[in-house]
Amino acid sequence: MNILMLNWRDPKNPKSGGAEYVTSEHCKAWVKAGHKVTWFTSKYSGGKDIETVDGIKFIRRGNSNTVYLLAPLYYLFSKEKFDLVIDQIHGLPFFTPLYVRKPKIAFIHEVASEIWDYMFPFPINKIGKSIEPFYFKLYKDIKFWTDSDSTIDDLEKQGIARNYITSINCPISNKTLEIFPKKEEKFTLIFVSRVVKMKGIEEVIRAFFYILRIHKNSQLWIVGDGEKNYVEELKDTMKSFSISPKVRFLGKVSEKKKIELLRKAHILLHASVKEGWGLVVIEAASQATPSVVYNVSGLKDSVKNGKTGMVLRENSAKEMANAALELFLNKKRYKEFQNNCLKWADSLTWEKATKQSLDLINNVCKKYAKKI
């Protein structure tokens, strides 16, 4: 098949994240299986307008906003004849039901809903949230692909039938450890994500403040970058809490360094508003590092509650601090969690995941062929 992937970013984009990594792994597997894949996306500084990487042809046009307007023009006037179009939704879809008459799949990592309030100012947040119910009605007869069962629940609330949705869990690229690693001497918490409000960094800092009240020999590592002004605000907040000496802002690090830090830390803290899955949770698990997370879509799927980490009953900084301390101080239980983490991470493989996505794209096209 000749497949068109529509996504606002690609793996080389400086702002790319887990969604682009996961998409790329699936696309590479499709190419290996004999399919042709074109990825239409936005430009970024220094990026080539057209290039082929790992067999995937990347076409870059416009920016992260105008790419949604340019995608229909590319599809309609390109000399390419596509057999399948995958419409990847990040807050906004590409509205393919309006102009694509071939088989389509809506690939969504999370239903944005309240994320609009964290990522955009008024009135853009209100406009974004009001558009969602409209476009979900437009997509009600389209096959959906997502990362977690909890997103299936969210989609069902938006009127998408469960039998129209396929969930494929996300593996990781790094190797899972075979033995327990040596951890830091100090009780070490780690946060790994983009440093933005919706990822819950402020909640993690508050939780660490409560942890220090009880366990003074503790430290927090913050891995990831964010807007300079916001990072400075966070540092000022920590000064007011008098916890700055115990916190290290490490910024964006290499994949190798990230895994090394996850291996040395005792517990990953994640308090995001919502996730599609939570790749970093699995990366932490692969290094025998349990996670304590907020009870939100995605995170409650990537953490096996009571086995590989704790999914909080109450989403609060105090509850997060208590759960992290309770797990760390119970050495026997902590080792059981570590063992479960390694098994869980090892059970998720790209071989399984890409077989599922290949089955999905083949079935969607077969059903379309029967209809015509």
C-alpha cells in the first residue's frame, strides 16, 4: 500500500515527543513489510523540505498551525495516489473526512479536553474545547487507533463506538535490565518530561517539598526543557520553599543519559493532566525504577497499580509524597516492585506492537474494498 501519515511534527522536529517516536517505529515496520510511507508534516528551522529517513519520505510544509491547511492541498493535488491516510490528532485533526475518499484511520494519543486550558490562553482554550465535540461527530464512522484502554473510555464519552477503536500499547527502544542496578545513596526522585504546566511539574515539586519534611536526605532530578521564563518561575518557587539545594534542573539530555539517570533514581514521579500512554514510565520500569503517578488517562495504563508503581487514589501532592515514601521505606515491597517493573517492560515489544498496527491497516483497507 501507499500510505500517507499526516502529523503536525516528525521525529527530527526539536519539539517532537513520544508520539513522533512511536509513529516512526510503526512506519519503519510498515516500510519493512513492503508498504510505501509518506509523512506530511510542518517545517522547522534547519529541516529539509523533503528527505527520506529509514525508508519514510518526509514532506515538510508550513508551520505547526498552517500544516493543517496545507495538508488537504497536498493530498488533493499531489501526483501520489494514496491507498490509506492516517490522520494523527493532536488537539486538532486534519479533517480528512471532508476531502479523503479512501480508507482513513484517526490516530489519537489522548483526548485533549482540559489540556486546552493548560496549553493555551483565553479565548483559544475555549475555542479548542468547543471544536472537539464537532470533529468527533465528523469522525464517528472512522476507525480510531490509540495507545491505551483509558483513552478508549475517553473516546467513547465523545460518541465513538468502542468497536471502532483499537488500542496498541507502546514499547520502548532501550534494553530492559536483567539485574537490579545500584541506586543513589540518597532517596532520589526523578521527573522526566517537557517542563510545562500540563505535565504536572509544579505538583511534583510540591510533593518533593512534603517528602523533605519527613525524609531530609532526599533529592529531586528534573530532566527536560521548557520555556525559559517558566523554568525561572519554578526556580523562584523552589527558593520560596527553601528546597533549591535539593533540586537539580538537568535540562534536555541525551537518550543514553536519560536512561542512566532513570537507572540511578529510586522513583519516577509523574503528575500530568493526561497522557496518551506514558513512555517514560516504561523506560523507568526497564531500569527497575517504579513510578508514582496521578490517576489520569494513559498513566493509569502504563503503571500496573500495586505492582510496578502506585496510581494515586487522590491526585494531590501530599498523596504523591506519602505514596513515594511508603514505597521507598518498605524495602521488601520496593524490591518486589522492581522485579515486576523489569517483567512489565520486557513484555512490551515492538514486534508485537507493529504486528498489531499492520493488522489494523490491512483490515481497514480490506473492509473498504468490500464496501466498494
